[in-house]
Amino acid sequence: MPIYTRQTIRREFSQKLNDIYIGMVGSGQGVAAAASVYFLDPTQTDPGGSGLSQDFRAYVLHAGVTYRVGSFNFPSGSWVTAQLAATTVGSGDSFEVHRMLSPADKNLCIDRTVSRFRQRREVGFTSTDTARNYDITSAASPQTIKAVLESYYWANMNTSLGTSQAGVPATGDRDERYFTWFGFEPTATGLELRIRPAIAGSMQIVMDAILDMTLGSGDAATISLPSDQWVIWGAINQALDLVIQRSPSQEAGRYKERRMEAAAMWNKLNALYMPLIDYRISYDEDPSTRLRSAPGA
């Protein structure tokens, strides 16, 4: 399954919003940390430019730090801020310019979208001898287990089937076996998997689980998705909600139309990628602990 970074997702959905410029610092700038900071991109030089308000109060994101633009210098192609550099701005560094929404708002739109995702995956962990209850709170870290649809174990995970005719060792016989009963319950300390009967230690227990998805906070944080369009169109839908609230009435109608298009795409992709859920029919409670009626009752 493809893996996407937060930076890649933010940049692509910002491009679909037409609200990003990805620049590269020109050679020789070399602004040191704690010095007044500006971002010079020679490709944006416009000696005949005018309009002192261009990109005024826009946001520049560099190395995870957001700066606010005070003015744009047309002859040099520089975004000038009144802030001090948090880190060194070196020649060739990449930076982003955002005009309608701040990078923090866009990251929040991504987080809200990802928090609505569910994925179905197998999650494994090693058994403990004779244990019947297991804490599975962090078994799928950094994702969170929402539900366990099925659970089984490999009884003979490392046993070799011998040697094939070509002299190459054959695949190990995992010997898949199912529990008589399993259940999962939220407790005060986290989510717990309960199995019957207990099994020996050092075996591999596998859960067919539904996961709540999360994405780390840094630009390099990654998430595994069937398609990045799933999160991109959801984030666009969230972002347009914010844009509409901040836009003059004459512009809000146009953004509402775009939001309807984004919502339609988001619903279509949800139907395509949200996992199917099917449970094994079993007792809700451990049948070995169920109260039995007295004979003749």
C-alpha cells in the first residue's frame, strides 16, 4: 500500500485549492538563525511590478516554522518578514507560501479528515503462556484498534516443511487455528483482547482488526493509504469551510460550489475505500462463565 507524507498531502491539496507557491531560496541568501528573515526566490523577480500589498500577511513555511509576510520586494523576488529566523535559511532550501489559509489550519484539515478514516488490517503480537487476557491498546501503534473482527493464532509458526525437490527450503507451516471464543472490551487502562482457551507462550496471535487512523505532526510523518486522493479531497472539503467563513459574501457562493464538488468526491472515495465489516457469529460473553439454569428450573 502506498505511503504518503504530511508534506506531500498538504502541498497537493493546497495546489488543488490554488493556494500555494513552492519556492527555492536563491543562492547567496544564507540568513542565520536569530537574524531578520526574508525568503528570496530569483524566479519571482519582477522589476516592473507594483502593488505593495502583494502577499501582505501571507504565510511562509520553512523547516516546520511559519512566518508572516510583511511585504514583497518586486525587484529581488523576496518575501520579507518582521520576524527572526528560528533556523538557518540556507541557499537551495525549499519553502511554501500560503495566502488564504495558514499551514497550521491546513494541517488541522488533514488531521480532521484522517481521524474519520478506518482501515482493516491484520495485527499480530506474541502470546504469553496460559494468559487469557491481553492489553492491545498499542498493538497497532501509531494507529488505534477500534474493533476486532476475528482472532486466531499460528500454532506451528516456525516449523519447516522440509526441503523441496529443487533443494530450496520449503515455506514454514503456520498451522492456523481459531479460538473457541474471543472478545474485546475497553477497560480503564485500555483495550483488552480476551481469548478462550489460553495457549502456550511465544505463539503469534493475529487479530483481524478495524483501525482508527492517525498521522504524526511533523512534515515527515507518514500514513499508508490506498490513495492520497482520499485524504486530499476530504481536506479540501474541510479547508473550504474555513475559506467560506472568512470570505466576503460575493465570493462565498463560488467557494460553496467548490465545496459541493469536493464533498461529492470525498463521498465517492469513502464508498470506495472504507473497509467492509463482517464478524464471526459468536457469544457476546465468554460461554464458559455464563450462568446455567439448575436442572428442572
